[in-house]
Amino acid sequence: MVDEFRFVALRAFARPPRLLVVVPSVEAEWVRWAAAGLGALSQVWGGCAGAVVPASVVDHPALMDVMRRMQPDHVLAYAPSGATVEGIRPGAVDRVVGGLEGEARKQAEAFVRMEPWNHGSIPDAEQAAAALREQLGVNAIREMTQETHLFDDPTKMGLSALTDVAIRPVLGVPFPHVSTPSALAYAARVGVDLEAVAADFRVPDEGRWQAGVTERADTAVLDWLYPSSPQDTLAMLDPAAARCTRLERDRFRAEPVVVLGDRPEDFTLAQLAGRVHGPCMWLPWPDPNAMTITGRFPRWRGTGLVRVTSASMPLEDVKARMRTMWDRRPRAFVDGKEVDDKAFECVPANGLRTSGQSLYVHDQAWDLPRSLPATVLADGSLEVALGLPAEIPPGLDASRDKWQVLLVASDHPLPPHRALTGDALYTGRSNLWETFVRAADGGITYSSHRFDFVPKGASLAGTLASPRLRWPSLPTVLAMAAAPCPVQSSAAGKRTAVAQRLLGSRTALEDLAHGPGWDLLKTFLPGQQHPSQPEDAWWALKTSVVMSFRALAAIPAVPEWDAPQRRAQVDVWTAQGVLRRGLALGCQECPAFEFYPLEEVAQHYRCRRCGADNGLTQARWKTDTNEPEWTYELHPAVAELIDNNADVPLLAIRYLRQQVRGTPPLVGAEFEILRDGKPFVEIDFALANADEIWLGEAKKTSALSEGHRDIKKELCKLIDGCKAVAAHRLILATAAPAWNTATTTVARRELHGLHTAGKYAPDIYLLNAVGSSAPVLELLFPAQG
């Protein structure tokens, strides 16, 4: 294939960095440490897009998937100031200052309070943060991480302070007031003010904190705390305060989430669910009111179900608590019958699923149309020839503020993957150290400012980054994701590539599998001829089956094809090379009849079997007609595709394409992953969208293999393949109405075992009745108990 040059349509966004802040975790003090982390986060521009995670729960199984879906730019270890430590542990500063007196003591106390705490006795969050960075793939260049710590003083880090960007006054809950889970639940909605003095404010009771959590207006308690604040005051975590807006992309609907439980993992889940899944409410108290949910989310009552979950409570306990709550609701009757309009459903924490994406962007710099010249490489990757000219979002100062630039290609999504950073996304002529680049939000995001050498007094163009980027193709993404295991096209994948080249595109190949042409071409396979085809219109030769147009026209097809339509289609296939037009000719010295394509037909020809010279005379052609009849032969690669039931994976991909909203997914053909030089798994198809990588297995029959042991063996190989490339879904597709019980039973048990052991397990989806008028895609849930 020759490289192609074209312009790539892009959508550009500017957004604040997404922060995941890891705070020290001590059981008796976790609420206070979480509040301190929220306070530091609330002071940063874009804190509304971030979340706080106690160090003790960074590896909690209920949180890993939602942390990955958040796609943080930075995972930061919280480094509190001495003043914050003193607020959590009174007397800490005094113990550090020791026996100093007078002015020396005052100066020492001021210094210790102002500077990050480095006097021991506090659990370090750095180790937990480093482990998360390794798993999530944040802004980094090779071993160089862009940001590692979050301080109470925003000037000590390379992030923008909220007060520098906000154009309206902001308020948060005074840090000394946040000492209970209920207070923390409200503080997570509005933010925490680390500098507020408790003596200056009234102290809300538990009832008021709980009301602040459950009311639709998030400033109810702030208005009570600050009765004389200006009318235009905003909460610190209000996106409007940071010149931001929340953007919902490719979503049907985002049903709210309610999180029960009063543990650190519940606090973290509630924040992350709010960033990823939509509106979220954390209820840490044990006995919520029956109208709590419908009061906070009234527009979902009767039209959609609020999802109730917990990271610390078993699902059965969640159901029991919600059942007790619902039984105490006010009863409603219509025509003497009770109306049970339950507005919620209970789901496991790792079962939360929401289509599309949610991200916070600058309210005046999002979805901006841009275009760049690019080269389409032979493998399908895109390399832009120029960097996008740097632009400063309104209200930001390039000498002070940093932001993230996001570029989304209209027809080339990139899934977020830890392998898609730095080198993988730069063109070969780029400066690797120019800035921090990685895949996120379906495209490529990079830090607004240059990281390499910037001389003093440099111009704006010399300060801001403008990298030349590369959008890898799906085979390239899979190869990078599976490293160090090599990835290679399988025999089926090579046949698919040939057919795709002949037809002109992958979509054309899928359309062929979906239309009547597939069944028409199937009659070229030995033993697949239709009874309606005249016997003198087709012949099974030694190497292939050839047939005349009379045979092709005689096959009944649904939908009905008339002769002119078939004639036109055969001409198209012949021009593409899917069919070859020629003659079936014999030999004067041996009994072999062979097919000779048109370009080899001449008055004199040589027998392919014995090499004898022959003349093109009536004695040589297959029929007794006065003139030879044109015959057609199917391209061998296409014939092997059809013979190996390639229509099942093609139709599965065609259906899955239609389920993805927004940017069309990238699609890959069959491939193998090697280990120790040998293939250990073959994957029938792969897709990549803006969120995830999907791998698939396609079968004509309803069984993955014969017997439970063989089914388990095949399933484990597929799961191992998913793990190698960090795929998020495994699609099991069948042309049968449904997978048999043995296959689904083994799959459920395997999922249950992996989840119980805390090991990697992709979501397994069953795609049944592929190729029918109504395929069914359903999530397979693990076995219980």
C-alpha cells in the first residue's frame, strides 16, 4: 500500500488537568485527612474534575475500573502543610518547635505551619500514588512524571490556583467543621476551605449536613454558614467557578448513582462515580429517608432507575437497606391498587456501566473545529505534518496557567491505554521532550506548555507546545499494548486483508457478508451448489469450481435480485478481482480441464498440468456450443474466507459498529498473540472506541468447544489474550440463537473465580443470533456464591 495524504478533521478542547489525589490514611483520622485533601484540591483550578483517594483503598477492587475510566492526568501524593497537620493532630507543631521561646519560637511556628510537613509521624501517600501512576498511565515522558505532589499552597506546584482563574468569589466548608462522614459527604459537593477559622462560623448539626447532601441545591449549607456572602458567590467545586462546563459526549442517558456506606472506599467511589457516571449522592448515614433519592433526583422518578451501590457493603445488604427504606415510604393508591413506582435498582460497584463520556472543559474553548494535513501510513496510522498552532483559552494567562489540550479525530478514535504515551504518539520527526502526550478522552491530550528547554524571554510560540502527533492504527495499538508479546496477523487475518483490499474497504467486506452476495459466492465452494443451477453451467475442476453467469442467475436470493442487478454486480466483482472471468479449457494430451483467466486466454495456450501446447478450438472448450461460454472463478482468499465462516465475525463487527455512538470505532481483523515465539491465542476480531478495547470470538455453533474442560481451556486463552492487551470487553458472538448452557455456565464460574481472587477479568458480553434480523447483546454476570 502507498501512503496517502489527506486532511484530518479534528475537534479541539481546552480543559483543566484531572487530578487524582492520594491522601494519608489512618483509620481514626481518615475523614479529616480526606477533608484536608479536598481542601487542597478545592484550591486548584479544575478541582471540580478531580477526586481524593485515601491511600488505604487505592487497590480496592470496587474502585479500579472507575479510576481507570476517570483517566486522570496526574496522580498526586498529598503533602499537607504544618497548619493542616496541626488541625488534625493538635500539638504537632508544638512538638516540632520544642523548647524554643520568644521571637524564635514564633518564627519557627510560622515556618512549620507554612511549609509542607516533613517531620514524620504521618503515613506517606507517595508509595500508593506511585503504584496508581504505574497502573493508570498519567502525564509522563518515559520515566519522568510531570507532577507528583499536591500542596496546600497552590504556588508550590505547577498547577493553576482557582483564585487566579475565577471571576466570582468562591466559598467552601471550613476545614475544622468536617469531622464526620455526613459533613464530608456535603464537603465533597462544594469544596473545603483550609484557611477558614472554625470560631468564625456556626457549626451545623448532623441533620443539616444530611439535608445539604440530599437537597438539589448544593449551596444550602454554605448559605447558612455564610449568611452575609455576596449573591454571586459560588461553591469552590462548582465548575462555573473555574470557567468550566461539564460536557456529556455520546451518551443516551446518565442515570444517577447513590452510594451507601461510611467507609473510605465508599467516599472514593462516590466521587469517582460522580466524575464518570453522572450525578452521584453519597449517603454515609445508616437510615436514609424514603424520599431521599427522589428528592435529590426528582426528574428520574418513574422514567429511569437510580443505581444504588456500595464499595464496602455486600449487594444483599444494600438491597436489604433499600428495601427497608422503601417500605417506609408514603403509600399511593390508584383505583384501590397500590402504586409501586420504585425509582432505584441495586447494582454491584464493579457493575456500574454508563455509555459515552463525561469531561469538564473550558466553557469557551471546547469542540472547536480544526484541520491538519496528515499522511495515512500503510498500516492505517495517521501522522500529521504540522502541530496545531497554540491558542490561549479566554481568561487564562499563559505565563501563569497550564491547561490540557485535547484533539479528537473525527474518524480515528484512540482508547485510553497506558502504552499510548510519549513515543507512541509522536511522529518520527518530533521532539520527544517537547511536552507530555498521551491518549485520553477518545483522542490525544497534551500539556499546554513546553517541557524541554525554554529560554528566558521566549515568545508565546516558544513557550506553548505544538507537537506533531501520530494516531496509531488498531493493529499498532494492539502491538504496543501486548508488548513484550509479539502480535501478528493470523492466516484468517491475512485472507481478510486480501478481501478487504479487493473490495476497497472493511465496511464493504462487512456489507458483502450482510447482503445476498455472500450466499451467491458461497455456491463457488465445492458441494455448495444450488439445485436450481443448470448442470451444464458449472463445473468442479481440480483446483476450484467455475460457473457461468447462467448458474449465477439461477440461484434464488433474498432479497430478490433480478438478472440485470446480478449482471451489474458480477461486473463489479470482476473489476475488483473478487471474481475472475475466463474460460474452462481442456488439453489435447491429458484429460485435465482447467480455468484460464481472461488475461491468459490466447489462440494458443499451454496446459497447466502437462505443459502441452493447445489451440483455442471447439474441441478444447467444456461445452458442445459453437462458441465457448465465459465462466467465473472466485478469488482463492475470498473462497477460504467464506469456507471458514468468516461471515460470523464480519457480521458481529457490523452489528457492534452500530452500537457505538459518536466517532466510528477502529476495527481489526483476526490476529495472534505470541508467547515464547508461539501463538497462545487467536482473536477473531477487535474494536477500539473512545473508551475501551474490545476483543471477540465468533462461532457458527452455540458451543465454544466440546465439554466443560475444553470450554474452560478456550475461555481462559481468550481472557489471557484480553489481559495481554488490557482489553475491557470480551465479546462471544455466535450465529446460533444463543450460546449453550455449558458455555455460559463455565464463563460465569470463571468470572466469579477471578473476581473473588481479585484478578483481572474483562466484561464478557454474549452476542447471540449474529446475522439474524434481531441480534441480542447482553452482559454476562458472574455466578453467585
